[in-house]
Amino acid sequence: MITDIMLLVVGSLGLVFAIIVDVKKKEIPDWINYGMITFGFSARLMHSLYFSEWSYLLYGLLGFLLMFAVGMGFYYAKQWGGGDAKLLMALGVMFATRPDFVMESEFPFIIVLLMNIMIFGALYGVVYGGVLAIKHKKKFLKEVKFLNKGKLLKRLKIACFAFGLLLLAGVLFLIDDLRTRLIGNTLVLFVLVMPYVRVFVKAVENSCLYQIKKVEELVEGDWVEQDVVIRGKVIYRKKPLGIEKDDIERLKNAHVLQILVKEGIPFAPPFLFGLLATLILGNIVLLF
């Protein structure tokens, strides 16, 4: 009980600090993430040593590995920055097991936490993207019209519609449990709207998230979206995982003043929303 409370307090404070810094600077410092990971493993190790309950430490490791896989998936897909992925890993250690004071659920606590974070993340992304779209209305609408003309999008709409109908038939005729049906219908809805969400996200990205940034303001992990060639010599070549410290120094030494960068969305808030919902409400999908 005491260890669970300590993990909750430190984890919650870590999330609050991460949100404050992320909103201000659009990055989450490593000291927050690594501090939470270190504290989480240390607390679980001490608990295991004192009570000879080694599963408590093992679950922390498994939670870390699960969130590592998910976080890196989003990172390599360029949906999250490195700080967001590390923050998810930290939560995997801190909340790998259900605290004693939280009601039991049909699913493991960490799975419910991940589901809730994804749900709040999707809602947050839509709202944040909507604000950006309104702010850059002309550029956004122009980009939407351009994307809607693509043949690939038309094929995606047809494929999602066909798969959605097939999935709906399976839910209606093969599933009797109401809760499972609810989850299935939610999945059907997600499949059907996915092409439109794709257009919205891509239009926001192309019209709102690219900006010119001073080289002196670059930080490791920034998504620089252009190669830099000076007098036939390649100073920097675009990297899928973002710019590194050596690259920034090379640009400075070459007297490059500014460069095109893709800005990320400060994504720390959904982590806190997801945690609070999991602690208080449980699996929010099953509430409807």
C-alpha cells in the first residue's frame, strides 16, 4: 500500500512537471522521464527485497517493456517525440500493477491505463488540431482539397468501408455480450472514419506544423525536414529520428541561420488525463 502511494504521488508530480515544460517548450526533459523510471524501479526493488515479492519488480519490468514497444512504435511513426515515448515507458514502470486502493477491472491495470491514454490522446489530438486548423484556416482548407483529390485516399475509403461492413456483420451475428459488442461497434466506427481522420491529421500537419526555426534554438530530436547542402557539400541530411547534437553543432559551424522544422504537439496532458480516469473511473470504454 505504501509503495503504491509513493509511486502514485511521484508519478503524478512527474506528469504535472512534464505537462508544464511540454506546453512551454514542446519537449519533455530527460531528467523527468529518467527520474520517474529510476524511482519506479528502485521503489519496486525495495518492496520486493523487503517483502520477498519479486513479482512486484518483474511486473515493473514487463510494464516498461510493453510501454517501450508502444512508445517506440509511435516515435518511429513520427507521431510522438522521444520525450513522449520515454514518458510512456516511465508510466509503464510506475503503474505496471494495480494499486491496492483502486477497484479491480476485467483487464490488467496497465492495459486499461494504456487504452485510456490512447482515447484521451485521440480526443486531445482532434481538439488541438482543430484549434490549429481554425488558426490557419485558409492553408488548412487548401490542403484538405488537395488531399481529397488523391487516388490513394479514394482506395483507402473503399477498403475501410468494405472492412467496416464486414466487421459490423461479425459483431451483430457472432457476438452476444453487450460490452463486447460495444467495443466491436466502437472499432467499426473507428475503421469507417479513419480515412477522414487521416485527411484531417495530414492537412493539419502540412498546413500548421511546419515552420522556420533558428538553428541556435534547435534541440536534439527536432524533426528537421530538409537537407542542407552548401557549395555542393552535404552539411546535414534529413533523419527519420530527428537531428542529433553533432548535427546541430555542424550547422552552427557552417553558419546556417535557420532551417525548416516540423513542430510536434505537446502531448503530455493526455497521459495525466488517462491516469486520472484509470484511477477514478476504470476502463472508460465500458462506462457507456
